[in-house]
Amino acid sequence: MSPAAYEIRVAMAEGAYSVVISPGLLDDAGAWLKQVCGSTRVAIMTDSNVAPLWLDKLRQHLQAAGIESMAAVLPAGEDHKTLSDLLPVYDTLLRGRMDRNAPVIGLGGGVVTDMAGFVAATILRGVPLVQVPTTLLAMVDASVGGKTGVNHPVGKNLIGAFHQPAVVLIDPRALGSLPIDHIRGGLAECIKHDIIRDAEGFSELEQHIGKALARDEHYLAGLIAHNVAIKARVVESDPFERGERAHLNFGHTFGHAIESVSRYQYSHGQSVGLGMIAASRAAEALGMFDKKARLRIEALIVAAGLPSRMTLDVDAVVDAMAFDKKVSRSKVRFVLPDRIGHVVVRDDVPPHVVRAAVQSLK
Ligand SMILES: NC(=O)c1ccc[n+]([C@@H]2O[C@H](COP(=O)([O-])OP(=O)(O)OC[C@H]3O[C@@H](n4cnc5c(N)ncnc54)[C@H](O)[C@@H]3O)[C@@H](O)[C@H]2O)c1
Ligand SMILES: [Zn+2]
């Protein structure tokens, strides 16, 4: 087993685990699994897009290490992130004589890692979870923090559990097959992490974002490690989302409204990019954020290939914000930057400032 390029420890009350990142890491997945879980049987969950690309490769590497695997393939896409899509998975795993020591492996994007996490949390009242994220978003965001779950017609991610992984294995080579728009979408969350926590990381990304878009695997490994470390530190300080974790919602109050009014025509990453622009403009209008910094944010979002303008109805977006689930005591809370690398939570943003920020995106 070759040493990993990066290993980030995440310390949670339930215990600590590693996020391991290295180009080519999938080839060593068997050795890592043996070291962490010691089990010779695993259940892999993946989706119909990832299966033909990565499932057989992973199974072969596991087999070479003496690990037997069964696999459940979900139909790809957010529309299939439902409880009913999980029923056949429970069937496959239980009929396949899943046992309590056998980990569930989530091989895929955030939809798969959220669903695999939920199965691991619930099957046999909980089994170990191993995340093998294959989208940039799942690598830097969804697979770290222990939030798992599925959607309900009433809203997204309303059924779920907190369940921390035993290990997260990240191979940036998996991004080689990911459509470029999903790379851009993942970069929106990377930009977000630097705006809320790391001015130096922001400058680095300004200089090197082209390498991420060109999928330079060594650059990506470092970028992913940097972002996992930021998300891990935030989540460690607030495991159940009572305070500081709200900072991860920067750009998301505006973003969720844009995503939902567009009926998901704007992807999550595109919506968050627009949301970060709107939030930065609102912060500037409140006199708490300077114009130069705001322009740097906009330029980086554009450099990532994300839109800086939208065509949606302004009133519809403003109305949708009131229904965002992160509403506290009927006041909409906004995470706003006061400098690059630092944000504050405000629930006193006047409606005309909110509206003007949305209007400015037209
Ligand atoms: N748990 C959390 O903390 C958390 C955080 C952020 C987002 N999420 C969840 O993540 C989900 C979004 O994740 P996503 O953007 O990764 O979406 P996704 O899982 O739908 O993946 C995007 C698309 O890429 C395909 N794909 C995945 N890996 C690939 C690869 N290597 N090559 C080619 N195609 C590949 C998928 O099949 C899918 O079509 C949402 O459901 C969201 O709720 C969870
Ligand atoms: Zn997001």
C-alpha cells in the first residue's frame, strides 16, 4: 500500500476517522479497507452512471485484497434520492446476508454518498460506512460531516440520520470521467469554503483555478485536501448544526431560492455561485464589505465557468427565500462576508437590500 498524499483526521464525539486523498488511491482501496474495517465482506452502493465506469475496477481491487463484495446499483439522479429507491437496496443487502461488521461503501456523487450513509445508519441498526466520492462536490462537501438521507416530496433531505464514516477514500482520478459542469459546480463549494474561512486559499485558487478545470490530478488532490480540512474544522466545532455550521450556508439562502424557482434548471453549483454574488452585494450595500473584495469574488466565480447573471423572476426568488428551511424564528438569516476569509450571520438584512441584491443578478 503506497502512502497517501494527504490524510486529514476528522475528530467527532463518536470517534475520529481519516479522509485519505491520493491520485490512484482506488487501486489501494482493499488495503485501506482491511486496515480500517478488518472485514472481508463489503456491500457497495453506486448509481447507473458510475457503475459502468468505476464499479468493476473497485471490485477487482477489493478482490485482489481478498475482500468479497456485493453491489446495489441505484438509478442515477436526484429524482431517485427517495426512500422507495432504497427498498430494493435493503433487499439486496439483507438477502445477500449482510452482517454487522461488513461496511457499506458509497461509490458515487453526493446522491449516492447520502443514500449509502442512510443505509449504513439504518440497516441492522447501523453498520460501518466507507465513502468513496466520485464528484468534486461529494469529495469536498457531501462525504464529510456525517449528514445522510433522502428527499421527500415536501422537501430535500428531510429523512435522514447523522452517521459518520469509518474512512473516506478520495481518488482525484475518478474526476477524469466527470462532466465538466460538475467540476464547475464543485468549485462553487470550494470558493465558498475560502470565502468563509481562508483568504490565502482564496488567493491560491484565483491563481490556479485553471489547473482544477484541466483536472490536474496533483493540483486537485491538494485542493480537495484543503477543502476537506476546512469543512472538517467547521463540522467538528458544531456537529449537530446548532451554530457555526451555518457558515457553510454562505450563498445558499439566495442559492436555494434560485435553484428551486428555476426548477433545477440552474444546478446547485450555479445557484450557489449566483447566491454568493448576491450575498456579497448585499454585504457591500450594508457597508460591511468592500467593493474590491466583492469584485474578486465575482471574478473567481466567473473564472470557474459559473454564471454571474440569471433570467429568473426577481419576486419569485425573493418569495422563495422566505420558505428556505434555514429560517430562524420567521426571520431569514443571511451569512455575509465582512472580509474574504470571514463571515457573520445576520438576521436583520432589510427586505429592500435583499431584493436589490437579487435584482442585480438580472
Ligand atoms: N451530506 C451532506 O453534507 C451534503 C452536502 C452537500 C450536498 N449533498 C447532497 O449531494 C447531492 C449532490 O451531489 P452531486 O452533485 O455529487 O450529484 P450526483 O450524485 O447526482 O452526481 C452528479 C452526476 O454525476 C454522475 N457521476 C458521479 N461521479 C461520476 C464520475 N466520476 N464520472 C462520471 N459521472 C459521475 C452521477 O451519476 C450524476 O449523474 C445532493 O443530493 C445534495 O443534497 C449532501
Ligand atoms: Zn451546497
